[in-house]
Amino acid sequence: MEGIQISDDMSKRELEELFNNLCELVEFEFWISIEEGFEKNSYWIATPDEEISEDDFVGIIEIDIELDPLTKICALTHEVGHFLLDQDIDFRYDMHLMFKESLAWYLGYKFFKERGIVIDLDKYKKDASWCLEQYVRSLNEQDSK
């Protein structure tokens, strides 16, 4: 699957197929279950260490089913970044939410890029910026209460 340029110039069918292939890559490489999400949100949930056995997934990534295929790819990439961040003993704990979210966007993008899978950077940055803005709004709302 190396040497792939992902952009909104691709057909919906191509993007859906690519999303499914990326899910298989992540599931195989990291032993993460990728599932459909119905909560208008996408997220990573680690399986607690004490609950992991030999045949268990190390966690679950849920991707909102209502997203368009390219946005699903961006969301998957970001959630992979959260998984990678959780593996890093220096940065996984005690960080500000915005720093953690920003790092996850970066790490996920780099993960796929290192494998020759390159998402249109303008689209990726646009999605990352929109999501980060939503976090800022929610943090501001919490502070004002």
C-alpha cells in the first residue's frame, strides 16, 4: 500500500476502500479493533493493562460512521496518533489536553507518511484545526462555569 497520495480528488468508492485498507493495516500492526461509532465522535480507548490477555485487542478506535470517507481517514490517522502517544513513556501522562491532541494529529500523520501513505496536508491541517478549535471552545465553556 506504499506510495499512496490521499486527496478529495479520489472517488468516494476509492476513499472508502482505502479507509478499509488502512483499518486493516492498523488492526494488524497494532492489534487494535477499529469499530463504527454512532456518537458523532471518533476516539481511542486503551484496554487497561490488567485486562489484556494474549488474544485481546490493546484498545479500540471508534470512527463516526456519518463522516465522509476522507474525513474518516483523517480521524483514523488522528486516533492512531493517540495510540502512539499512549506508547510513549515520556509524553503519555500529565499533559495539557491541547498539547496531547496536537501531538496525536502529528504522530498519526507521520505514522502513515512513513509507510508511504500521504494524506493531502491541506485537508489534514483543516480537519486538525477544526477539531482543535472545538476543544478550545469546550475548554473555554468549562472555564466559564
